[in-house]
Amino acid sequence: MSPDDLTPAEAARWAARSGLPLAPERHAGVAATAEHIHSVVSVLRELDFGDTPPSTAYRAGEEQRDAAV
């Protein structure tokens, strides 16, 4: 466990600061869920979208259809 991991007590404190008080039995589950979300987002932040056009360039219905999966 790294020093940056969210502890159940910290999860409860952050939830309370956001106006969402948690029952004590939910602290560990919320901390684990927050850690999972953080790990997924950190992977997404590493992706290079340099060649990806902005969403305004997408035109629904104009995509090429093929059977390749």
C-alpha cells in the first residue's frame, strides 16, 4: 500500500466535507471504490490523444461501416 492510498477515515472526512456523511460501515467500501476510480483515471491520463480530432469533427451517420471486429 502506497502512502498516497486513501484510507477509510480520509474517505469519510472527504465525504463529510462534500455534505455526504457516511455510515461507519461504508468507509472502507467508499475508500476502495475511490482508489479504483483513481487508478482508472490515472491510466486514462497517460493516453496520448495528440492525433485524435476534437469531438466537433465527428459527424454521426458518416462513419464507414465494415464487418471487422
